[in-house]
Amino acid sequence: MWKKKTFKVLCDKRIPLKLKGRVYRMVVRPTLSYGAECWPIKTSHIQRMKVAEMIMIRWICGHMRLDKISKEVIRGKIGVASIEDKIREARLRWFGYIRRNIDAPLRRCERLHRPD
């Protein structure tokens, strides 16, 4: 049911692009990058996600690749950052949490005494 409502918002030409960008940031991007901070991400995964993101953003704006509009201009219209940057932020946030949590398995391994 939420898919139909989201689809209606993203496809309606009467809705402003900034609102569509907000819906994209709140609904689509979290769905696309769910759990990405724990994935063993390869460059091919990042590339696929960037392609999927640009397809969706062009679709939201009503542009095609043949229009020859750069990614930065399209992202600026709806006010979203690259998904690659957002995944990097999420991974760093997760790593910071692990570094703060003293009882995390990673921290326990750091405290082990290594015989020389």
C-alpha cells in the first residue's frame, strides 16, 4: 500500500521537486541502503547502487539520459547527496559506535594480550 502512495508522490508532476527529494531521502534511500554499514561492499556494488539511484532520480525529475543533464545538476534540483557518500557516512557512524562500545567483540580482541 505504501508503494502506491510513494509512487503517486514521486510521479506526480504537480508536486514540487524539493518535496519529491524529501520523500526520496526518507523512503527510497533507506530502503536501497538498508544494512549497508555491515555489508562487505565491493566497487561493483557501489556502482550498481549509484546507477539505480540515478535512474530513480532522473525518473523523479522527469529527465532522460538523452537530455544530457549532469548528475550534480539533477541532484541539486531535488537536494540529495550521492548514495555512496551516505553509505560511507553510515559505515563510519557504525564503526564509531563499535569503537565506543567497550563490550563489543572487536574491542575485546583489541585488549587481548599478545605473547611476543
